Amino acid sequence: MKPINLVLRCYGEQKAGGWQAFCIDLNLAVQGKSAEEVKRKLIEQIESYLYDALVGEDREYASQLLSRKAPLHFRVKYHFYKLLCKIDGAKENICQILDFPMPLKPVHST
């Protein structure tokens, strides 16, 4: 496995007075009131999802669950936001790249 495969690609965006965050590699999404809240929620959701897929009750479906990509328009938006952030870092009040390193050993957060 290439080291780049150990990073889950995620982004957050401001929408209608709140924030949304998406993990395009696992097709996960969360909502919250702030960028910090959605980042925390997304990390918790990713950790729980990976635990269930790798060592929890869904481990027999791990292959399917770990290759569940988001629809194309979410993946395109991720790359657009990544480019936008490189060009103009001041856009953080509108969107953020929230790439998350995949733990080598799944941790179950309680």
C-alpha cells in the first residue's frame, strides 16, 4: 500500500449558516454549527466506521466498506476546494481541506 493511500481525503464547507464535512474516500458526511465541530464529528465518524469495518460487527464486509467512494460531484468539489485553498488560503471561512490520516490500528472511541 502506498503511503498516500493511508490518507483519507476530506473537506468541509460552509452552507446556510452551518458547516458540512465530507470524507470522499468512505462516502461519509456530517453537519454542525462550526468548522471545528464538523471536523471533530467527522473524525469520530471515521474512527467508528473504520473500527466497525475492520474489527467490529461489519468486518466480513470490510472490502466493500473500505472502497465506498463518494459520488463524482463530491470528489470534484474536493479537488476544486483543494486548488482554491492553495491559490487563496483566505477562503478558510468558506471551505477547508480536512484530510485525515487513517490509523494503522483501528481505535474504538467510546
